[in-house]
Amino acid sequence: MEFTDKDVYETKEISENIYIDIDDKGNIVSMTIEHAKANAGLWEISYQEMTAS
């Protein structure tokens, strides 16, 4: 999931399958959830895109 188009300064591992990318000020740029479908036992994953306000 991408939250902003800022440059990634660092990637941090939150858990074995979850990573966040942060900018140089510590703000979240994006998040990666590896194997989400398999680990959650879901047959389908959906999302909703929100516009910036």
C-alpha cells in the first residue's frame, strides 16, 4: 500500500511479513504485507482507495 510518493529513507520490519517504508522525517510512505492472503486464511482480499483531502 502506498500512502505518499515521497522518497523512501528507510525500510523497517514490523514483523516477519510486514514492512513499512518511511521518509527522512519518520512518516510512513508505504507498507508491504507479504503473504497476506495465505496468512489470514482469506480466499479474497479487497481494498478501497481514498482521495486526499
